[in-house]
Amino acid sequence: MSQTSRDTRKTYRHGLLWFVALWLLGVTGTALLVLPFHLLVTAAMHH
């Protein structure tokens, strides 16, 4: 296997890892941002 092929695969895997990590961070951040509003609406509907 050539060095350039190995480097390309490593770069692709590194990029994919960053994409997944940032996507998970975005989903988690959004959930934490929405959670207080969700709890407020839930509490308001029970009264």
C-alpha cells in the first residue's frame, strides 16, 4: 500500500470523526438548551 493512500484514508477517518463529534455536540447542546422550556411547558400544562 502506498503512503499517499494510507494518508488519504487517515484524513478521511479524521474528518469523519470530527463530523460525528461536532454533530453529537450540537445535538447535546440543543437538547440542553431546549430542556428548560420543555419543563416549563410541561409544568404549565399540569396546572
